[in-house]
Amino acid sequence: MKTINIIFSTDGQSRIETRGFTGSRCKDASRFLEAALGKVSSELLTSEYHQAVQHQSNQLTQEN
């Protein structure tokens, strides 16, 4: 399951955590939140980020 959590601290700092995304898809999914929250001061990439993205193939079949 893919989730995005936004954590706010009492000093006004915010942190975005993504789970269930592989490769750079986490950045794609959270980009709009980063833009809304302001300047990114640091970034910590998880092991999920370093996993290879598995591509799903769509197959079409035609029956005669």
C-alpha cells in the first residue's frame, strides 16, 4: 500500500514520509507537497528509493 505522511513538529518544521513507492516514484508522488510546504532543507532516501522500479506491461489480446 502506498502512503504519504506529513509530520509537523511543535517548532513549525514539517517532514514528508513516503512508503510503498519504489525508485523515484516517491519523489514524483510527493512533489506537490514539497512545493506547498516550502523549501526543502534536507532529504533522506530510504531503501525503497534504491529498489529497481518494476514496470508493468499491458497486454492486449485479440480473439478471432
